Amino acid sequence: MGHRVVVGVSGSPGSLTALHRAAAEARVRGAQLWVVLAWQAPGGDLGSRGPGGVPMLAAVKAAAVERLRLALDTAFGPAGPGVTLAGHAVRATAGAALVDAVSGPEDLLVVGTGARGAVRRLLRPSVARHCLAHAPCPVLTVPPSPLQAELDAVHRRNVWRLPLDTRELAE
């Protein structure tokens, strides 16, 4: 098996930015692009053991596979990334799925990063930090697009119903 560039996606704008960077790295290195979308059952393992557990798991996995297809289509369209591509929907936490997808030190792991406030750090552990601590290969962390910060600012302004200063549009 040749060298691989492994990247995690969720469908978020930040993960699509990381996906584009991973595709560029795969082209430069002549490597395969492995795209991993991690999923978990609602309620964790206990939630999948109750009545209807197997059909529910199948439905959740199918939704994850569809989300992976949509992310790839959104990122590359019908033309594709220009490299050999393998998509994987994996039942695991995102960090564990990415570290497990790497085969050795010759691979490259690409993960997106984003702004993380104190509350978000408490509720959701950092995938990038997990990968940096546990991956047996180089890890490339990709910051979000600068346009994402502007989009977030507009969203906050709309949520708080703040008026738009038209002078900002002239800049």
C-alpha cells in the first residue's frame, strides 16, 4: 500500500477547507487521499443495545455515509480531487478514527482547527490535539478559512439583531 494523506471531514466549512488542503498535499506527494468521517450511535453504545438497536445503527451509518458523499461532492464536484480517493465512514470518535486510519510514519494526517472557546473545550475535546498527541505520523493542522471568521461575525450580528454599519461595506 502506498503513501496516504488521511483527512477527517464532518461537512463543516472548516473540514472542507482541510479536505482541499489534504487533496493538494496528496497531489504533491503522489499519495492516495483517505477521507474519514467518524460517527457514533445516539446515546453511545448503551443506546444501540435497546430495542431497535440494529436498525437504528444501520440508519445512523447510512446517514454518515450520505454525509460523507455530500461533503466530497461539495468539495470536489463531479471532477473529483485529481488523486486516488477512498472514503470511509467509521464508527468511532473523530480523533480515534483518524489515528487508526494512519498506517505509519510515511503517511500524513490532515485535520482542521477552529476557534475554541472555554465552553466548547469543556463539551467537546479537540480532535486536532488528540491527533497531535497520538498519531504515528506528521500531522498538518489547517486553520479555518478567513472567510469563516467573517461569516461567524455576520451570524453573531444577526443573532443579536445588531444594526449593520454601512461603512464596513466600503472597506
